[in-house]
Amino acid sequence: MSLRTYLHKLESENRLARVSVPISKMYEMAGVLKQIEPQTALFETVEESAFRVAGNLFCSKAAFAGYFGIPVDEIIPTLANAIANPTPYAVVGEAPCQAAVDLAPDLNSLPILRHCEGDGGNYISSGVFIAKHPDYGQNADFHRCMQLSPTEMAVRVVRSRHFDTFLQDCKELDVAICIGNAPNVLAAAATSVAIGVDEMMIANTLEPLTMVRAKTVDVLVPAESEFVIEGTVYLNRRSAEGPFVDLTETYDTIRQEPTLVVKAITHRRDAMWHALLPGALEHKLLMGMPREPTIFKKVNEMVRCLDVNVNPGGCSWLHAIVQIDKQHEDDGRKAIEAAFAGHGSCKHVFVVDKDINIYDPLEVEWAMATRFQGDVDLVIKERAPGSSLDPSAEAGTKRTTRLGFDLTKPLHAEGKSFDRAAFPKADLAKFGLERQG
Ligand SMILES: Cc1cc2nc3c(=O)[nH]c(=O)nc-3n(C[C@H](O)[C@H](O)[C@H](O)COP(=O)(O)O)c2cc1C
């Protein structure tokens, strides 16, 4: 299914808000999308651009799972299988994403949104970067881009990303930025796998994918993308990038980042931009969800792991809640170590037993209140490498204190009671009452 087929499906199920009233890409659209979140919307008339914009596409695991026709609890195994088994995609000579080819590109013609008052400029936030390295082959990941002029953008490249390695090695890199993609492409680009693995082969395992050679750069791009921006990123041509509201919903600072010079823009007929709100639910889903199978795998190598939730309350990046079937007294601690190994940016890990619903923050807190003793159940790692996204990490080094909370109950209770008491089941109908909540 392409993105537009998915939107047709949503519309046929009355789940798409079609907006024909003209709307501005400057603040207005971001404001509307945030207020209607998680409602998917298609803006048909953008004041500053001839193109349509779709937003709030995949704000929940239910929406993501719905696209693939799987239950939510199948997401982790489905992603884990695709990560473990990348498969070759088909390559075609002609593709919808190249229905129009503009070799005199003007970024002002695109509906590149300005999101928040304090942002440094208009930003592409949903762009999947595809780049090629002479030894490693193709890589796909996300990089936000701030528009500088009709043909230039500043690209945020976090150190040690594979794209960063490519750029450090090559100094100048031809890239294709693909916008308006189906969730197989989005989720695959958001995974972190071994360098040299082409993430589009992971996308192909999630759902068969067709790729086409870009027009002016030597990379393959998804044939069904709505837009492809082709150009070159220069490592040593630095531009000020930021401020920008990031995943944590706080402002990321201004940095000197590599500059992209655009050579061409190709797009589908009636192309549709993907507005992805920074820090909002869709951004969080795409960041956190692909880490869950990685954490699951690492934890499951040590103890019996049942489920993992990289939850929105933890910015879908800094926290992981891990559910285990505890067999040994030290399983909680082993799970904490394994979860940190499975997601290098994780700051706080909470390990719970199988009777705790990891999607209910009240239940996790209840486990902390009733099963946790700070002097024995807390793992502390001082001055560990932290996330570049964490505003509280040490400025400059991003060193942080990592904490692991073992919220599991002891296997042998020794006179203590840890199980939630159940009230008797009563026949409500007999009293003319209905169950609440
Ligand atoms: C919506 C979204 C936006 C992102 N923006 C950036 C970004 O601006 N810069 C960056 O370096 N990583 C960004 N990331 C994270 C990387 O794309 C992600 O960690 C990816 O898995 C790294 O790929 P790699 O393992 O091939 O290096 C973003 C991720 C998502 C889902």
C-alpha cells in the first residue's frame, strides 16, 4: 500500500479530515495539527504552495499496526523479524516519484512548515535521507533540515550516526531526501542496525518495496515516495542550524551543521507532503517503537522478556519499561543491564513483573510504590554516555546518570504480600447497575 492508498482507506472508514479552507505553512498548519492530534488530516489548499499536505499520519501503535493489518502486540515480533531478515527489493526504471522532474529547484515552492515561534526556520522533519558509501553501500535514516535559501538547507547530523560516518569519510555526499513514505520505509529508516545494512531491505521485509534510481544522484529511492529532493551535503560547509523543538518538546540549541545544496526535486503527480510535528506523537512513535525489538532481543538473551514499552512519557527515547517473567532473584538487574545495552540512549529503565500493565503509568508507579526499595533495587551508572536529546545531561559532553529500577517483587515473599487483592465479582445487572471505566 502506498501512503495515498492508505489515506483513501482512512477516508473510506471516515477517519480522514479533509480540509479545503486555505491554510498557511507558517505556524498555522502545525498549530492545527497539534490541536487535532491524533486525527489524520489532508490539507488541500496551502497558501504558499501548490502541493497538498497530510499530517498526523501515524500517531499511535494502533495506526501503525492498522496499516499492516496486524494486532498491536505483533509490532515487536514483526519489526524484529524484519531487522533480522532484510530482503532485496525490486528496482524499476520508471516510478511515480519521478512523474515531475524539476532541475531548477526552488525550496520555496514546497510546503516546508514553520512549526513553533522559537524555531530557527522552516523545517523538513519527515525526510528519509538515502546516501551511499563506497564500502558500506546505501544507508537510510532521518535528518531534520532547516531551509536557508531557495536551494540550501542546514542538516542536523548527530555524531556517530551512520550518515555521519559516511560524511566524515567522504566529506561530500550525494543524497536523496524522500518525503511522503509508507510506514515500512519510515520505520526501517528509524532502526539502528549494523553499518552496511541497507535499511530499505528491512522495509522490503515489512512490505514489498520498489526502488528507482534518483535522477541526479547515484542512489536508489522508494518509487512510491511523494517527493524526492536530490542534492549534495558538504561536511565542511557549515551553517547555523536551530533552534528547533525536538523530541523532548524542548528547544534544541543552535549548532554549526553541514549544508545541503539542492540539485533537483522530483515528485508524484498531485504530490502530497508529509508534515511530521516535532516532539508530537508521530515523531515519538517513529523514534521509540524501533528501539523496542532491539531492547526485547537483548533482555530476552538474559531473562524471559515478555514486552517492552519505550513510552511517550519518557519522550519515547529516554525511558524503557520492560516486562519480564521472573525466574531468578537477579533477573530484574540482568534485565536492566540488557535494556541499557539494547538502547544506548536510554536513561531510566523500569523492570516489572508480568502482572503489571506496562502501558498503564499508574500500574508501573504502583509497582514502584509497593515493590521497590531504593537501597537494594536501584542500579546507578554515574557519568554514562547520554542522549544528545536530553536537556538535563551535562552540557557539552552529554554525560548523564543512568538509573535502573527493579520493580519486580521478590520470588520468596517471606511474610510480605505483593499481589493486588481482587474484589469479589458481583452481578451488577441484579442491581440495575453498569460497570464504569
Ligand atoms: C522523525 C525522526 C527525526 C530524526 N531526526 C534526526 C536528525 O535530525 N538528526 C539525526 O542525526 N538523527 C535523527 N533521527 C534519528 C535517526 O534517524 C535514527 O536514530 C536512525 O536510526 C539512525 O540511523 P543509523 O543507525 O543508520 O545511523 C530522527 C529519527 C526520526 C524517527
